[in-house]
Amino acid sequence: MQFQLSRNSFGRLVLESAEHGRHEGVVPVRAFPVAAPDKGIALVSTDGHEVGWIDELSALNATTRALVEQELASREFMPELLQLVSVSSFATPSTWQVRTDRGPTELILKGEEDIRRIGREGLLVLDSHGVQFLIRDLAQLDRHSRRLLDRFL
């Protein structure tokens, strides 16, 4: 499908295509945000209908790709957990002091079921406020972090 993306005077994305016409306020939504973040992106209208599809971000021209990436970055928040500094207890709920790609923070793990495996190497940790922390590769964590995390897995 051929389409054009631009921003209107209010900063909202506008999609224009021969197939679907003009839609203001479209939102890009990743189909597989962790496993394949640059593939399979739906462009969804304000009424929740898909009005466009992007197979791969790399296939877009630089201007359109930048618009999509800016919009995705503004609505997605998934810090990458780089280190477990300490945990309050090995029973849940447990308060974790962590270091992320966005700086140090604290999260509260309500239960072990809030740690989910993503593929062979990765984990998603959901905190009590609904924020998801991504661990891309367990093997890349330092020994202390892995030892703490193993107590919850």
C-alpha cells in the first residue's frame, strides 16, 4: 500500500492514501514490540481501525521513517533493566533497586508471575505501577544481578 505521512498544524500524524483516503491523528502500533520492533507496524485511525501497514521501517524513506519513529518513541515507555542493585526481600511483594538505560530507579515486584520470559534470552518485568522493564539478554547481566534474579525465577 502506498501512502504519505505528514504532521498537521497540531503535531498529529496525517495519513493520505488512495485506498483509505485522508486520516488525521493516526497512531503507529507495533505488532511485536519486543521480538521484532522494526517490523509489522499498523497505522491506526482515531476510531481504532487499521488504515495502513508498514512491513519494515527500513523500507520507508528517511522522512516517513523519522515521523513513525518519533511517534513511537513518544508513546512507548519500556526502560531496559541493566542491573539489579538490591532487593528488599526474596518474598513478594519485593522492592528492587535497579539501574536502567534511563537511570537508577525503584520498582515493586508484586509476584513472580510478573516476570515473563521473552524468547531464550530475554525477560519482561512488570512493576506494581504497570511499567514493563525489559531485560534483553540475561547473559549480559552482571553476576550479582543474575544471582538476585534467579531467586525469583
